[in-house]
Amino acid sequence: MTLTSTTLHDQAKAANTASRKLAGISTEVKNAALIAIAEAIEANRMSILRANEQDLEAAKRDGLDFHMMDRMTLTNARVKDMADAARNIAALEDPIGEILEQRDMPNGLHLERVRVPLGVIGVIYESRPNVTIDIATLCLKSGNAVVLRGGKECILTNTVLAGIVKNAIESAGIPSDVVQFVETTDRALVKEMLEMDDVIDLMIPRGSAELVKFVGENAKMSAITGGVGVCHTYIDAGANLEHALKIVVNAKTKRPTVCNAMDTVLIHQSVAREFLPNLATEFGVHDVELRADGRAMSVLDALPGGAKVVPAKSDDFGTEFLGLIASVKIVDSIDDAMYHIAEYGSKHSEAIISENTEAIEKFLNEVDSGAVFANTSTYFNDGAQFGLGAEVAISTNKLHARGPMGLKEITTYKWKVRGQGQVRE
Amino acid sequence: MTLTSTTLHDQAKAANTASRKLAGISTEVKNAALIAIAEAIEANRMSILRANEQDLEAAKRDGLDFHMMDRMTLTNARVKDMADAARNIAALEDPIGEILEQRDMPNGLHLERVRVPLGVIGVIYESRPNVTIDIATLCLKSGNAVVLRGGKECILTNTVLAGIVKNAIESAGIPSDVVQFVETTDRALVKEMLEMDDVIDLMIPRGSAELVKFVGENAKMSAITGGVGVCHTYIDAGANLEHALKIVVNAKTKRPTVCNAMDTVLIHQSVAREFLPNLATEFGVHDVELRADGRAMSVLDALPGGAKVVPAKSDDFGTEFLGLIASVKIVDSIDDAMYHIAEYGSKHSEAIISENTEAIEKFLNEVDSGAVFANTSTYFNDGAQFGLGAEVAISTNKLHARGPMGLKEITTYKWKVRGQGQVRE
């Protein structure tokens, strides 16, 4: 099949038309469709795995690396995980129809602000095929139609999965047009998809920082730009240094490749001589390279052993390392720390370690990030850890949704006004 | 003063830095500053009026038309209105600090989702000088710093007003940097201001449809695009036609130049022969020109007198007339009406007139507009009429805020997470 942008626009337009019906479909029917998807995934396990095997063979021929192949690979267990994920979404509360506020006006008009779906969500994603199920089910539950554009590596797997989803929802009585899968991987179409603001309400990129940036810069509709976290932890004068060490090590080493991993430690000068040597020792144990500013260097120079320590270059501040590297800087005050964060941060996740209530409140109030933490690890910035039930993305936008986005965060509202013939004088 | 884009960026950056302090300032201090603004406006009435007179003289020399001059003109009464507006904002509830949700997680972390200011709001506006006070006070109350860029016609008036605001808030103990007024009217700077997404979080255009469009297309930061309303009223088979006539006339004629004025009447074929003659008569009384589709023409052709009726051209549907013109179309069903609205509407305000509950609910649920009305006039789509206390704009965006935007709608939230040393396993 040769897909032109006209065909893609037709698909998005069909999603848009179907989305208006989906907005009125009951929670029971949506949940039945989600269960049907879970069952169909299990029933079609063999054909899913066969398609995945073909994708993997092609990937091997193309010389893709081990990490990429691993992300692509489905197993019996991973297929079951996808089915379970669909069942989990069915179990979540339906955000649609919630009355956010209502009032009766003196002229007798009744006003309701009601939560409604956004309409059509476009998703551009990369290698993991489970994203197809993940996003299709999140959108279905939140009443949104979706246009899915997956990476070329998993095209066969994704095509099978999308077909399963479409059949399952159709069988539950929902028009299958609410899920559109783009069966081509021509890169030029991505750019064209980003211009279809007449039929797509929101774009969500899922993948590399490069993809997120491209979508953010080129989408004519709104886009969730997130996933890039230059995360700071500030060790205050009043910190419990034992907690500080445990938290910094957790935030840096538990999963260094994710966006909520810590990048920079800011240390109040009054505790630097006590804290830095222990930090260097612990980072040494975990193979973390320390990139230290001049003042931190002068403390660390005197130390035998511990972590690898190198002088920080200017771009070691404001960088998301996505690996076992951390920059460290000594500051004179909490204000200096907050100034540094404002200059170099990405408004994602920042923490203060302190026993001083005033310092904590100042930091939590004045640091302008989606999630701010006191005496705990930035690695907690996550939909599941925040109790949202599901995570669509972690937003660093300031409008609409901030931090972890769950089902509610891919909805909007409308005002419904009911009268009995009132006119405005 | 020659203002370069560097100077403008410095102003926006100063606003950004000051905004972090403003976020933590108490309601009492903000209200005191608002009262101080009101008092300073009254105390400086004469110098405001003198500056305004100079602007008006320049406008006369430049040959500006009567409507423009009228919008620019301040009088004793209008100065008092500005002071009263500032007092009204002081009396509104402070949106900042509201805890939108909170929970304790099993690991002991305490989570709060707290309403916070957006940061820095940029406003580009045209002739009315009261916008300077209006927006500065709305931003102050909602904890946002603001960069004001008014039109060149009122530059002297606006400069005086901005100076009054800055002095008054400084006297109340708030850094005057939170209000920045751009003292030049060089048009090239508008474009550059729209690129300052490093220091401005949200742009609000206040003025012509052309300005709104320009800002929407060129702003690198988020922008409120609204104010353009192609508004429909659908007269259902089950309508009370007496209500329908009264509502349609109100929505079209009460203030035809505003965005919530009705543009198109869609009439169910079963009531067209009864309704259209009365509509033509009433529109005749109010000097409204009717642009009728073929089927409506064939009914109206047979009528003596009434409104001026001409055959609708294709672009009479989907046009915001902003004057005493309405297009009219006969439809076969509510679905046809909703299809027309989806094709030609601007997602602003649409109404159904019907006594049939099922039709009303279908319309309110499936029409995808910021505000949907049953048995009342689209002219009610307004912050004050919705009980929001103040109106910043009427948004036709689907993300962040929809419909009338009050104080809450120019805020965002952040997650505050408080722990006692927890790390994530």
C-alpha cells in the first residue's frame, strides 16, 4: 500500500468524525471494548509473535543494536503484560462526564463545566510495540480517537496489534474508525501529520529527545513536550546528610536512562566538606562519574579513591546525562541554588534535602518545576508513583497539564448551559 | 527612548525573575497593591486625562475614524471605571495556593497538586487604554508577572497608566518589575516578543481577529487564540418557536460586533415554513440582512416585506459577520445540523432550541464547542455571565482553558512531594 498524505488526512478525518460519537459512549461499553482487546491479544498471541519474529529478522539484517532489538522483542510474558495493561485501564475510573463545577445563575440559567474528551490524539512513537496497545487503550478509556504512527522497525507487529484492537472495539459496538493506524513508515508523512491541526487536537511524541523536540517545534496543533529532565537535588545547610546521600544515589543510579534521574547535585557550602567525600565514595561504588565545579574540585582533589572525578565544563550544567554521570556544584545559599535551577533546569523535577521547614517551603514555592520534592528522590516523578493509575507522558509544559499525565490529563472540558428561553439584556 | 529587542528581552527577563517572588506573595499584600492602584488612578485622574487628550489630538491629526477615537477616549467616568475594576479584582477570591488534590502514598510520601501562577504573561493589545489596568490587575491577583505592549494610538495614556501601576505596587511592597510596559510601538518588536519563549510563558492577544491570528501563528510560547466566534443556533423540530425567535434575535442583534453574536441559523425542515416568515419579519425590524440557502430562499421568496433577503454564497457559512447579517439554512435532521456545525463552526458557542430532551442532550454532548447552549442565547458566553468574576479572554483552544477565562484560567499547578528520606526501589 502506498500511503499519500491525502490518505493519512482521510484517516485522521475519519477519526475526527468518529470521535464525536465516541464522546457519548458509556463507560460500560468502553470497558467491554477494553476487555475484548485484552482477550483478543491473548487469543492472537501466536500471530503477534510471528509478526514480531519477522520484524526482528529484518532488524537483524539491518544491523540494529542489542538494546533496540531488546525493546522490540515480544515474548509470551510481554504479550500477557499487554493484555493485563488493557484490563488495568478498564479498571480505572472513567474521567469523562465528571462535572467539574456547576451553578445556577440568578436569571435561571444552569451552568455545568463538564469533563469531555479532547477529540483526536496523534501519537508518534518509536520501537516498543506495547505502546500501540498502551496508547490505544488510554485513548479509548478517555473517549479520544487516536491516530497511531509507530516506528518502521515494528511495522508488522504494530499492524497486527492495531488490527486486533480495531476488531475488538468494533465487536463491542464502537466504530473502529476511532483507532487509526498509519501503515506506512515514510518519514515525510510525519511532518505532514504535524500540520493536520484541522483534524488532530493533540500530538504526543513517545521516544527519543530528538523526536520530542522535532514534534514540539513542528506541530501546528498542541503537543506534549516532555520527557526531557535536567533534574537537580539541592543539599541544604540544614540537611540530614545520611538521607541526602541515600536519596542522591537513588535518584542518580536506580535507572539512569530515564527522564526523572538526577543530573546535578547542588551543595550548600556549609555541608560540602562533610558531604562530598561520602558522595564520592558512594558514586565510586556505583560507577558514577562526578563532574565538579572549581570549588567542589578543590575539596575532591584531596580525596584518595572513590568516584572518577573530572572538572566540569560549562555544558555539564543544564545537560540531561541519561547515564552514570552527575555534575556537582557548591553554592553559597538556597537562593544561589534556586537561581542555578532557574538558569539550567528544564522545569521537570527538582528536590531539596533539608530539615529546615522554612527552606523547604521556600524551595517548594519558588522553584518553577512540574514536580518539586522535599527529602525524597526525583525518581518518584512518575504517574504510577503519584497514584494516577496510568501514565501517558510526563509533561514539562506549563499549560494544560504538568508533570505525570494520566487519563484526566488527556481530556478537556466544555460549558453546558441550559435555559428556558432566557435572553441577555 | 529607542527600544531594541535586547532591551525588550531584558524587560521580559526581569519580569521572569520577579515572577518567582510574586508567586510567594500573600493575598493580603496583593489586595493592598490592587487598592493602591485604584487610589492612585483616582489621585492621578488629571494627568491621565491630559495624556489621553494628547493621544486623541495625535489620532485626529492622523485621521483615525470615530469608532477608534471613541474606544481611545477616557472621561472622568471611564477613569472611575478603571479604579473600580481594580477594586473588583481585589474583592475576588485568590486562586493561588488552592490545593487541587492531595494524597498520602503507602510509602509515606505526601503529595499535593497546588494551583500556582503561570509565570510571565505577555499581552499585545490595541486601542482601549483600560486594558492596561484590566490586564495588569488580573495578572497581579493571579500572581503572574506581565509584559504589556499596547497600541501606538494610546501610547501616552498607557505610559502614564503603567507608571501609576508600577508605583502603586512598589508602595505595597511588591517589586515593580512584575509589571513591564513596552514604551515603544515599533511593530517589528511584536514579532520578536513572540519568540521570547525562554522568558514569557503565555501570550494573550486582545484586539482584532487579525491580531489574534498573527499571534496564534507566530508565538513560540503558548497563546490564547480566541475571540473568533462563528456561532450557530439550531432550531429543532421540537422547538418552542416563540422562544426560538426571541433567542435568535437576541443572539444576533443585541451586540452584533462581539464574538458570541450569532452568525448562522440552522432550521429543521419541519418547522421552517412556520418559523422563517416570522424570522424575516423580526430581522426586518432590526435591519438584519438574511443570506439564505436555496431551500430557505424558496420559502422566503414567497414573502412580502420583512428583512432584506439574498441568496447565500458559499462563504456565507463559516463567516463571522460582526454586523447585522445572518446566514440561514434548512436542514433535514439534528445530525445534519451538527455536521454543518462541525464543518463550519469555530468551536466557540452553539445553541439548540428544542423541547425534546433527547435532542438537547445529543446536541450538548456531541457538539464540540467551548460552550454549548440549550434554549438560550449564545450571547451569554461571557465571563461575567458565567459567574467567573473577571474575564481575560474567551478561548477557542481545546487545551488548558476553554470558553470564558477568569483568574483560575491564567494559572497552572505544580506537584509538591514531601518525604522523610524515602527512596524508590
